[in-house]
Amino acid sequence: MEQVTGGCQCGRVRYQVGIEDDEAYLCHCRMCQRATGGFAAAFKNVKRDNLRWLGDEPDWYRSSPIAQRPFCSRCGTPLGFAFVEGSGNMDLTVGSFDDPGRFKPTSHFGVESMHEAWLDTTGLKRMRCDEYQALMDKWAKAGAVPPT
């Protein structure tokens, strides 16, 4: 088991979790679409016993009678999904991991709400953040460097 870390955008909520593989999945259900503001939620399923919150614990939103979602109330980062009871597992949002690029999607869930047009984007125009001069100028004016 490998220990990996993650947390919210502002850094108030941090976690460490033991994982056994890099498998992840996309949830397309309407609850996850609304909770994340995206076309799907990218999740890594983990064992609750392998998760340690470091520093401040997350806030929890009871998103339905059967589920709750951890998030940071300071910056708004959605951190996951958990059933209220009956499961030793929970999900962490792939984007909240310090190294999200390691995870590979292996399945889709909630496909009744899937938006196919957002899945295969290989033919779309691509641009790096550092190629967009207006954005780089804003970072420079703020006296900061963009996150990588």
C-alpha cells in the first residue's frame, strides 16, 4: 500500500491516504454534476480506515438522505463523497490529490446522466496556460506565479 496526499485549494484541509492501485472512475449522476459543477466527478475509491485528515478536518455537506460530501468551507473545494452509513469505503476527488495525473479512469457510473460530447475531446484545440499572455500578465501583476 502506498501513502499519497492531497487537499483543498487553500491548503486548510489536507489528507493522507493509503491506496493499492491507481484506478479511478467518473460519476455522471446529477448529484455529482451539481456537487462539483462539472459534467462528471472524477473519484478515487478508498478505504475510510486508510484515510487520515491532516490539520483541519473538512466540513461535511449532507447532499441527500443517504450521502454526505467533504469540502473546504474556506475555499469551496469539493473533496469527495461518502455514504452516511453502511460502507467502509468512500471517494476522494481525483483533482484534490497532489498528483492527480497518476490516476487512470477505469469505469463510468451514473451513465443515465452522461454527456457524451464531453468525454472524447481529442479533436479540440488545446492551449497551455502559459501560452495565454493575458493570464500570465494577471499573475505577474499580482506578484505571483501560476500553480503547476
